[in-house]
Amino acid sequence: MASSQPRYVCQECGHEAHKWMGKCPGCGAWNALVQETESAEVEAQVPDLNADGRDGEPAGHNQPEQLPEVELGEEARLQTGVEEFDRVMGGGIMQGSFSLIAGDPGIGKSTLMTELGGYLPDRTILYVTGEESKRQVKLRAHRLGIDSDALYLLAETNVEEIANAVHDIGPDLLVADSIQTIYRPDLSSAPGSVSQVRESTASLRKLTKDQEFSTFLVGHVTKKGTIAGPRVLEHMVDTVLYFEGDQNHAYRILRSVKNRFGAANEIGVFEMREDGLRAVPNPSEIFLSERGYGVSGSTVVCSLEGTRPILVEIQALVTPTSYSTPQRTVTGFASQRLQMILAVLEKRAGLAFSDHDVFINVAGGVRLEEPAVDLGVAIAAASSFRDIPADTGSVLIGEVGLGGEIRTVSRIEPRIKEAAKLGFDRAVVPENNLDRIAGKHDIDVAGAEQLTGVVDLVL
């Protein structure tokens, strides 16, 4: 018999150890190390999934080629006809691409993948479900109004059987829902473990690249919101998509954090309805539709998500605190950055927030990470502190430095065009961005150097 020795693998980060420990030395997670057995006999039984998807048949010898000898064909992309989805994918689903989509439970990942059957009715799609039965997927497809003969359902978790089905059907698109349920029978670890997720993904990736069809993997997320499984999983795929949103809100955001065939951080906005997801062609108008006027603590910022400018309302509420330590509650914005902005306002503008609670909310369930929205957050907090409404016709764009200066932001032209298109009267931008604006726009552009000057201008 082949000798085997136990090993302990962290289910959060993939760190391996020869003995069990309560705390993972790699990521610091508690009780995350699980015993797995690594055998020399198992290593010899790893199947070779060749271009035909069969085991045991020798694949052709792969010869290296010089760079000028590599032939480039036309980029074949599957156009879904849904502009929001195609934009996130970089103009469509690239042939031979290997993508991973993750999100919170119930956010709409399976709904979006099922709707691909309606987006691409003329393409053969193999939907592999490891968490649901065929009947459950059929019920969801019926609710979404999808009845395509080109959509095949397979309730299977064995990666070898999936490879055989791919060889028999020859799909244009493969959906694996979810990768945490798929396993390789030659590995002793349980489905969902780090080894199974890593090796199953590697097998499907080789199958995808050999036969040049497109694949979508549906992944779970951890409590912290990151993709479950080893970090190498995100490096193995071509595109990483996050499906974001609050289940209490109807809007969902599909964000690409990695894309080898398009712009990263591109977003698509969808509305969740009873009959499925519907694209939102103008999200700025939707996010500002319920905006209040004449109320202090409300400003509008322009954030650049990928190549797309989006106008979002920032809401702030500043009240005297009844605690020894004031509260700082943030939704949709980085809490550490808010602490820095409040410190700058207190030091440079003389606004004492040390005895006030501060609440910041990004309306619509959007999460903003770009520094260009700093100015809007600062003015919203100052407006609520003084209880003076900010100018409702102004859009605020700029990064706030520690010295109170307004720093330059990138791609100012599309931001101003978006603000002018929605009927705003003025855009407050950094002073150094004024010489980068070419042509005239139907909006007054005001330059700002210091935060105190913007406070006096807008309030």
C-alpha cells in the first residue's frame, strides 16, 4: 500500500501545516485547519483531461512557438444584447474565457446565469448544477420566461462526468453552479475543501482552453465578503465578477475586479424584479430619483467606475453625541477615509466633530472607493454640522489631502459631461484639472484649491 501522511489545510487561505493548530499562521483564522490525506498513489491517478475530455488518451505534444509565428484570429465575443452585462465583460463574452462570479447568498448569481439562456438563445449552453436539481432550475427558468432548446441541464458534481458531457454536447458556454460542490474523485478530501476547489478549477480551466468555449464558475463568499477557497482561485481565472447589492434594495451591481479582456472595476447596474434581472441603462438618474432638496447633509458626487461616470448622492447626519466616544457609522464608504476627512475638517476648517456623532450613507446601496468622492463627503458632513443645505445644483469632484488641499483627479471630462447631461448647473473640480478640460460644456465649472473655499462656496 502507498504510504500516506496527514496534512492540515486552512479552508480560508490554503495554508498547509503538518500538525493541527487552532489559529492559522497564514491568515489568522481560528479553527480553519482541516485534515487532508496526501498519498503518492493518488498523485499517480490524476486523470488527464485532454482536448476530447476523455481519460487515458494521450494528448498531442505541445511545441513552443516564436511570438511572430503565433496566429491571431478575430476576437470572437458572444454578444448578449444586454449592454450592462456586455460592458462589464469588456464588450461581450470572449471565446475561451474562464470567469468567476461571486456574491452573497440570494443576491441573484444563479438568476443571472440562468438568464444567459435568454440572452443567447442561439448558443448551446450547458448548465451544471451541483446545489439544485434539474427541476428546481427548470422552475426558475420558467419564472424568468426562458424556454430554450439550446439550454442543457446537468445535475452533476463529478468533474470527470462534466468533462464527458462537454465532449458529447460541445457547448458554446458552460456554467458551473457552484465550484464549491464540484470534486475530483481521485482526491481524498471532501468537496468544497481547498484542494478540491483548486484542482477542480484547474481541470475545468484546461478543458475550457483546449476546446475554446466560455465558462462561468459560480463561487461562494466568506463572512468577510471575499471569495471562499484559496486565493489562487482568482489568479487562475480570466475574469472575476462580484455581484453586489443589498437584499433590501432592488438594485444589483455587477462589478469586474479583474478582467483580462476589458477594463477592470467596470460595473453594470441591474434591477431585481419578480420576473428576473433588468438592466438599468442610466443608473445616475435612478440613484438621484429620490433625492431630497432643501435638506442639510446632502451632496452629489461623480464617481468613475471603470470607464463609466456615475452620479451618486452622499447623505450625512451630524448630531451631538451622548457617549464618551462619538460614533462613526458609514455605509458604502471606507470608515478609515471618513476619519481622515473629519480630521482635516476639524484642523483646517475649524469644525469640531470630536463631540458629535457622524453618520454617512451612500444612497442606492452603492459602494464608493474612489478618492474623487472625498470632497462630496466632506461638504455633506460640514453641511449637516452647520445645518445649512448645500447647493443642490452642484456636483463635487475632488480628492481631499491632509493639508486641506483639493487634489487632481483622473478623467475629468466624462465626469463633467455626465453632470451636464443630468441638468446640474455647476461642477466643483480641483483647480489643477481646469487646464485639462477641452471645449465648452453646458455647465459652469469652478476650480477649487482649498477645502475651506469649497465650504464657503457651496454652503
